[in-house]
Amino acid sequence: MKLAYTPLAIALLFSMQTAQADLVSDSELLMDNAQKVYATFFPSNEPTQVSPPWRYRFYPATATYLGINQDDSGVYLLGGAFGDSPLYVNKVDAVLTMLNGQLSGAGESKSAICNTSSLPDGFVYTYSGNTVNITTNGQCVKVPDSSNFCDVNPETNASGAPVETNIHVLTATNIQNFELQGISFPGVDDRLKQQMANNKTCIIHAPTEFLNYTVNMDICLDITDTLSGSGIPLSGPVTTHFIGSSVSTQVDDCFATDASSITNIVTQEVWIREATGEFTKIN
């Protein structure tokens, strides 16, 4: 899945707190660190441009602007995969603290727990400690190819090769709020909600840091195309909005769980659970 790169403005993905020194030097450090932590969105070392009250960098490869407003000390993003509405994230000192924490916590080579190279169009990921926040920023986006919104990166050795950790992690989803709009069938909302809540996945050779990870989701999907051709009469767009969280815990053996699917993230082998309860390898 490729990012939808369009030359629109954007607003950063990060937040927390620290003492603010000189705004100009902090802004430069923030943009430098953002390039290290989130190279997917800021893949090149671009010069800082100034157009008062803005200091910003433009990343042509992703059509993304990363900017700091010197009047309100706010960090903003515009363009690329984040849509056409400017998104305020937080103050410079808050964002800088989060970035510094990511760099110092595991070295500058640390990669995000979710593989953002397969980031679905319109999805925004942010990190805080052992929590991943995934949102569509209030927009209803097309249904992605995969229902797994966080493809986990494996641990790697010094040469960058995947490492077998022998850690098995089961992820279960808890749906706090579910809304279906544009179509009405008695009981459909409850059945869809139950389907999503029962969608458990299990990872073989999960990275150590993935233990007890929580993924929070606030996602709106446009399922109109998915339903077209199903025989259901549609009078307009059909959307589903859900808020929930996926909690990951260590298990002894993925194949001894009630997971819907199992993925070995080192070998890329995938199994799905059949109606009989048996797992069938599909690749």
C-alpha cells in the first residue's frame, strides 16, 4: 500500500513536555529529530525555510510540510498522507520531549513498532511509550487491503537481519464505540461490532518491546465500494466509525490460542483459522 502523496500542508504526529529554550534552535532540533524518528514521512535532509511567522521544511518525496508557528510555538503538518486540513499537534517543547525520548530510549536507529511503509492512505500513527494511536483524523477513508492496522516490525541484529525471539504475542480488540451510517438493518451494527471484537491476531517472534503494547484506534471507514455489488440497495455513502483498543499479551503458543490469524514476522508465513478450529497456512 502506498501513501497518497499530494502537495498539501500537514501537522506533526508527536506530543509531551519539556523546558523550552530558544524557539529557533528548538525548532531546528525538532525537525532534525523528526527526520530520524519518522523517516517514512521526512525521508531527506531538507533546508529550513522562513516565512514569518513560519519556520518549515518541505519534503518533496512525500509532498509534506513540517512547520513551526513562531507566534503560538505550535507544531503543524500539511500535505502528503495526512489530508488537506492543517493538523495542530502540540507545542514545540512537548513534541521535542517525545522525540528525544524515542531517540534516547533505544538509540537513534530504533524503528517504530508498526511498519509505516505499508501505512494505509489517510491513516495517522503516533507513539507514546508502549501506546500506539491510530486515527483517520475524523475523515472516512477507503477500506485498506488489510484489517491489521499495525504490521509489526521484527527485531533485527547489527546487520539488519530479522531475529527469531521465540516470543508469541496475542492481540485482542476491544470496541468501545461503533456506528454504522448510510444503511440500516436490524442487528447489523451489533454483528459487525462483534466481528471486529472477535478479530484476534497472534504474532510469532514478536519484538521484546511489543509485550503489553496497546494500540488505540479512532477510525472511520467508507465501506460503500465494499458493499456495492452485494445486492444491498445503497442510496449514498455508507460509513462505519469505531473507537477501540487492541491489547497485546504474551502467550506460550500462538497455535494454542483462539486467534483468527497467525503471522510469523520473520519468515512472513501466515495461517488462518478455519471453522473447524484448525489453522491453515495460506502462503
